[in-house]
Amino acid sequence: MSCDTGVLAPAERASLALRGLFEQYGYRKYRMGQFEEYSLYMDNKSFLPSENVIAFTDLDGRLLALKPDVTLSIVRHAAARPATAEKLYYVENVYRPSAESHTFKEISQMGVEYIGRMDRCAMAEVAVLAARSLAEVGGDYLLEIGHMRFTAALLDALGLRDGPRSRALAALGQKNGPALQAAAAEAGLNGRDGAALAGLAGLYGPAPEALDRARALCRGPEMAGALAELEDVCAAVSAVGCGEKQQLDLSLVNGTGYYNGLLLRGYLKGLPRAVLTGGRYDNILKKFGKAGGGIGFALDLSEIARLPGGRPAAEIDLLIRYGPQTGAAQLAKAVDAAVRQGLRVRALPQDEDAGRLRWARQARLDADGALEESGKGGCAAWESC
């Protein structure tokens, strides 16, 4: 008997589909403990979006923390010099401060990590996986691809340092053209240099067009190399039929030092925030003394759970009512027969309140074990369901 995944919530369906996808690409599941030593995050807080971490003292006196990040844990335990690349995927919960309230929130994540020798083919594979992951979760999606090294090299070429550099990155992250112009004026940039900085905010669009405009801003081999990587990655995403769902965005930035190369961000129609974030993070491996590079992405299953239309119109297909004289074997047989037909079934005593259950059909189990249909479509509080 096959399992009907249509009855599952969006995040549950996504988790099942993504696990199959990652396994097909040769990634193995990585399991980690619920807690990590608090020092792991304090020693690497420059890679975290917030220094706030939930910590507690274990029974043996060690200071532990609930994970605010998965990649740090994986890199910490990765081989120093792997013989071949480690291709991992995970399903984990992380705990971070909420942007909406002064509380911590639990976020369910699913993602992949590629750690080891890094070349354009490895980067392209992860970008393709990101696009295909979004397609598995929701048909209407958008994958944005950027490159931190392109942006950083331009800021270096323009001589932006310290405060002016931070303010320019903040304005760029907000796609705030006037703020970028103000940052250029503050740094004494004018003419071609000022236009180059302000132009970063508009470097967005279909890959061929955006790459052509980006080449006009190139200043040196570092920026040219970043664009060559982007061209290869975008070509790979197009080669698997996802080209129309990708956009190049060279205004994508990361202010924590987490990512140093390719950047990925994905959106689903119906959700206001990005559900996929990722990129290349060689700096983290260097901090831990690991060889090679790293790239990956995470999908926010908690956000995906908010997809509209995820709950079926009827939670169950058949509600079976039974009386006090019904035999357990009779009921078991009736339920089993319905389940074997692929129906979602719920059995309730005939005098029990069904609460707020939604059902498509209702039937009564008679004394002989036969089902007599007694209603179509129902809810105990239909107007409020």
C-alpha cells in the first residue's frame, strides 16, 4: 500500500521530498546532538547573526548551548583533510532570537553541506540542488544568486574601509540607492567611482543581462573571477531546466563574515521571507584549521509550514461512528478496509463530540459490522472551522 503524502502538512511533505532528492545526489544524512559546548559559539560569534544563545549548565558542570547554527557544528566535527568531499544533509532545529519579538524561537531546518575540494562543478551542484529543492517544495519559486567576493573586491578597489564600508554594505543589503549615494559621498567618491558603488544596488535580473552590466564594473582579476564562477553556476542551473526561475543579484551581501563567495537565496510564492539561504563559507573552515572549502544552504521548514492552502479541506475522508455494543474486531476490520482503500479514517464512539474535526463522509457501524453512510461533509463547529 502506497502512502498518500497529500495528507501531510507542507513542511512534512517538503522534508520527505527533499530527503529523497538529497539521497539521489549522493548526500548522506548527518545526525548531531541536541546541544553543543557554549564556547563553540562564543569563540565563533563573528559568524553568527546574534550573540544571544540559550545556555545552561550540564550535570557535569559543562556550559552547554542549544544550537543557533548547524554549519558550525558540522565543520567542527568534519575531517581536517578529507580524502574525498563530504556531502551531507541534515534535519535539525536551531534556536535564535525572533525578529518579531524579544523571545527565542525554534526553527526547523533542512539543508546540505558540501565540504572538501571546491571547484566550479561543486558550487554548481549545490546551486542546482537549491533550485531543485525549491521546485520540490513549491512550484512557483525564485532562486537569487550573488557573489560576496565580487562586492568585497569592488569595495576594496574603491578604498572603502571601516565605518563607510559597513554603511555601504548595510545600504546595499536594503537595496537603498540614496543611502549608497550618501555612503559614496561620505567616502569622497564621485564620478565613475561613485556611480560604480551606487550601481551595485541595481545589479539584479536575468543572468545574461545582469552579467553584462556587472562586467562593466569589473576592476581586476578578483571581480572577473567571481563573474566567471557565476556564469558557470547560472549555466548549470539553466541546464537542468531551472533557468527561468533564477535571477542574478549582486546586491546580495552578508555582514557577519559567514560567507565569502557564492550566495544563494530562495523564495516561494505566498511567503514574505526567504525560505532558503546559503553560500560558500571557506572562512569557517580556516578558523577550525580544516582544509578545502565549504558550501551549503538551509531551508526554513518552519516558514514553509506557513504556506497557504496546506491544510486539506477535510482532515479525514471517513468518520466512523460506533456504538457500545460494537465488537473491537468488527471495528478494526471496518477501519482496515477503509485504510486499504487509501482513505484517511477516524473512529469515534457515537456519543462522543467530534470537536473541530473536518470530515468528507460519516458512516455508522451497525451491529453486523456493516457501514451505513450517515452524512457527507461535516464539522462540529463548521462556521468557525
